Amino acid sequence: SGAGASNWTSNYALSDVARTKELEFLGPPWDPEAREVMIKQSAYLNSAGVQAATLFVHGEEDYRVPLEGSIQLYTSLKKQRVPTKLIIYEGMPHGIRGHWNNVHRMANELRWWETYLKPAGAVPVSDESNH
């Protein structure tokens, strides 16, 4: 996951683009119909039984898709014993910036894919960029 919103009701209150959520869900969370749609589409609130290994990559200062959403879903999966990892980039906004941050992010993503998504017979990724 790269800064995915997992709980639309809290995302509404914390995001810098709450108005767009009113358009997407046809109202704010306190409107019963809008709230029902938000709940149905919130991964965190519907995470029971998830089995897919999940990597979260998030900027600490992301106000578009606030960090709290990744923490919520990460915690839910961890408590359900789903393989999961949360990487938080200090001071980063929506979109990880900086050469070494991106090298670190890509190396972690490649290792994650190699561990959980590698097809049979695939060539291993070099571990040389592990900083």
C-alpha cells in the first residue's frame, strides 16, 4: 500500500480534501446514507479474515491520505496475524521524496514481493542496496 485510505470516516476528518469525500460519498459521515457507504468501502472496518500479506509505505506528514489510516489497517492485520509491515518516512508528505528514501522504499518493496509474490523460478533480488 502506498498511502491508501483505509477508514473513510476518519479520513474525512483528518484529510486536507474532506470536501471531495462529500462528493464521492454523497455527504459527510454524519449523514446516515453517506456513512453507510463509507463504512462499506473502508478496508479497516471490513478487514476481518484478510489473509494477504500487506506492506504499508507512508509519509509521516501526509495530509492528503493521513498516516492514521495505514496505522489502523496495519494494526488490524497484525492482530489477525497477517504478515504485514509498516514503513513510515519521517517528514515526508503525500509521495515519498528524496533519492535515498526512494532507494530504501524500492528495496523494501522488492524484498516484500520476493518474499510474498515471487513466482516459482524467479531470480532473487540483490540485497546490496540495503542501507
